Amino acid sequence: MKKTRKEDYRVIRTKRDLVNSFFDLLTEKSYKEIKVIDICKNAYISKVTFYNYFKSKDDLLLYLFSNVENEVENEIKAKREEIQNSKDYVFLLVQTVYNKVIDNKKLLSLIFSETNALPIFEALTKFIYKELYEDYDSLISEDRKYITKDYFAAYYSGAIVGLIRQILKEPNLDIEKTKTIVLDLIAK
């Protein structure tokens, strides 16, 4: 049986090496200073191989965020059985995304301070919107069904991404204080 490109360990390893190279370079240079050739040289991978997988360093960055998005989605699905109502679901979604942001705050702050992060925030908003929209029927009580799926998903996805943007703007973030604020905002 022939393996698909997705299943091939060599593809996974090559992408991982490019990602690691990119992270290493971000500790030495600004995002704008990093060139595709730098990423390739640091990973010992040819430019041709890089372009087999990614169109640009921005595409590599979007790939990183899609991986984080998949991790968040899997964590939420694993805990889905425990959810009783929309508030609990939104709370879990915010807490999961928040934890990923805090875990990667330094890297995210570096990237977002130097790039047009709009495509990443748009992708994140779409992801959260989709999650909320798909689970609308199980998340909202019958007496609140006058709130349409679109309004429900748009409100919460916008709020969550807005919180993330604020967290990334704060240079001296008190993680515990911020976590308390975020969770209080959702709980009310």
C-alpha cells in the first residue's frame, strides 16, 4: 500500500525541521529580517523542498497556527462530554485558547509586533466562530433561541479574539491576574 504524502514520516520531519528552524531564528532576528533562505540553511533543507510545502514564510506561519488550532479543537472535543451549557462551552473554549496563547506568548508577541497579524486573527476568529456555530443547538437554551446562530457565534468569537489581542499587547503580563479577569468576564 502506497503511503500518502500526509502520512509520510519524511514530510512530517521536514516540516518539523522547518518550524524549529523558524523558531530558532526568531530568537536571533526579527520576523521581517528572516528570509526563506535563512530558514532553509538553518534546517539544512533546500529552498526547493521548502517551496514544496510552503509558498512563503507567511504560509509557514499560518501552518503553525493551523497546528495550534487543531490542538485546541482536539482538546475541546475530548472534554465535550463534560459540557452542560453554552456558558460552560464558551468557558472551556476561552480557557483552552487562553492557555495556548499564554504558553506561546513570547513567540506570538514577537511575531505580532512585526507582522500584519490580521490573517492569523481572521483565521482564529473563523475557527472559533465555526466551533460555536456548529454546536449552537447544544449550547443555547430553548428560551434563548431568538439569538440566531450567526449572532451567537459572531459575538463570542469576536470577544475571545479581542481578549487574545489585548493579552498579546501587554508587555508585562501578570498571568494569574489576567486569567482571573478573563474567566470572570466569561462567567458573568
